[in-house]
Amino acid sequence: MSEAYSPDVAAVLELMTAPAFLLRENRILFRNRAAAALVRSPEQASELLTPESLALVRSRGDRSVLEVTAVLDGRPCGAVLRQLPDCDVLIVHPEPAGAAADPALLARAAQIIRRDIAALHSTAAAALPLLEEARDGQARGLAGRMNRSICQLLRLAANLAEAGRYAAGEVTGQFAPVNLCDQLEVLCRRVAALTEAVQVTLTYSCPVQPVVAAADWPKLERAVLNLLSNALRSTAPGGCLRLTLEDHGATVHIVVEDDGAGMPPEQVAGFAGQPLHRGSAGAPQPGMGLGLTLVRRIAALHGGTVLIDSRPGQGTAVTMTLARRQAGPQQEVLHSPARAYRYTGSISPELLELSDVLPDAVYGPDSLV
């Protein structure tokens, strides 16, 4: 096959400040100036894309746009791969210099929000028994709204604080052997009991044999809940969510699928390396979108990445990949103070992480006890 490519496409890529490549199979046909300026510019597509992304490209079928993960100068970056008639265009979105949020600012914002939540919670603790005694539907509705608002604020504060720690490079994993089949099954049962309130069914499937890997389960649980929250937001009543665990030997995939409206290729491309915050029609919704940003960080902490596959009218599948690693002796700390800490306090993680998508009725007077 000819190594030629369209000079017009190359000219457009040269105008971009982001690294861009033209690919054909495993060959890099062209790279723009931004890509050529990299400290370690890859020579082949297999050096440029993660193994999971390469597998996704090979099995893409008729999908013309994919969100993938590229590796530039040794670090993973979000990227968009667009199929052309004779080659592929890969545009990488490395984090711009200075674009990372100020860790101190994020920590301060989280501290202020937590202070205000403490005052709100004290007021709620005094008011909720009175609302309960009223035995009035409207009073119980107010109690649910108050509790749900508390959970939403706590979730925002926790996400801001965690984003600050990641930005400052302060996050390390507390890894231990985890039977992912069992842990995800328990989590799925807890979440399924809540999604019934919005008439959405959640199903779970996993391999017959146990899938054991070194993982920081509290962080992994948080990531899966974030994915389920996004999927639930785009699923109409009567719809279905699917949580699937796949064993690929050297890697493990956790897949969250919905049967919602899906997203067009240009919208999937717009999410490359960016926060994902979708609505029932697939359109972006107001919000900070910190959830999927943290999911990507947690996946990277586990040696993996996040892949998005969506088509209009066919729903969306988000895959979090994890490296199949074994915990070393120094990592097998099951009961350390850091591991015992739970960012949700006494509130169940699923109530906190799904607070943006569950109705007030789920957050009754006793739900936060």
C-alpha cells in the first residue's frame, strides 16, 4: 500500500498546537511540528497508543471516531482517532502547561465547603426529627431534599479535595489482593436497590472463575460508582444498565453500559481527556464534571485507562482498564489507618456518589445515619 497521504490534511494538522499524527495500520505516515518537538517522539503506532486503545482500534468496525489513550513522553494523554478513507488522524490532547488546577486552591475550596456542610448538617440534625414527627408527606419530602443536598455538597467537596491531591502528586494506592468478582457483585446489589427508585434495572456479569488483582478497592469502588452515576443520568425510566467484569489475562476491564440516547462521533471526540457529564439525551449537563476526571486518575493509578464507545441511538459503554498486577509484600496492608479512612464518613458511598441522579425520596430522614 502506498505511503502517500493527503497534503491538504497534513497542512491542516500543521496549524494545530496539539500533537497530531497520520496513521496507517502500525505506521506513522506524518507528524506535525508539535508532535515532532516531543522529547521522545514515537516511531510506530504501537508505541503511540496503549495496548487497550490498539485493541479498540482493531475492533472498531464502522465507528469513524474513537476516544483513545496515547502515550507521550511516557505519560498517558486523551486523544481522538478519526478514520479517513486511506488513513487515520490522531489528535492528542496533552494537558497544557499551567492548566492543572492549583492544589492549594482546590484544598481550600474543599475546606470551605466542608465547613458550610457541617453547619447545614447540624441544622438538619435538629430539624429532621421535627419533620419526621409531623408525619406529613410534604415534610418528609423536605427532609429528603435536605439530605440529598448534603450528599451533593459532600461529594463536591470530596472530589475537589481528591483532585487537589492528584494535582499535587500526593495520591498513592493502598494495594491489596481483591476478588473483583465478589466485590463488584456486592456493589451491584447495593446500587440496584437504589436504581429501582428511577425504574432502571442494573445487571451484573463476570467470569465464572474468580478474578483477583492488586487494587485499592475504596478508590476503585469510587470510580465504578462515578461511571454508574453518569450512565444512570442518561438512562430513561424502564431502561437498563449493565456492569461487566472482563478478564483479559494481563488486564482486567470494568465496563459500564447504558441503553440511553448515545452520542454522535463529534461529541465523543469532544470528551477526549475532558470531564464527561451527560444528560438523558446525551448532551453535556451543567456541572464541574470532576467525576470522570477522577476515574481516569484512578485507572492510571492501577496501570490502566478509560475508553468511551458510543453511538447515537445505541447507548454508551465506558470501559475502565486495569493492569493485572500482584501486590508486593510492602503493599499488603489491609488495615492501615489510610485504608480504614472512608471519604464518605458514615454515609454509604452509593448514596453519596449517586446523589446527582437519585430522587429526593431515597434520602429519607434516616438515610444518612
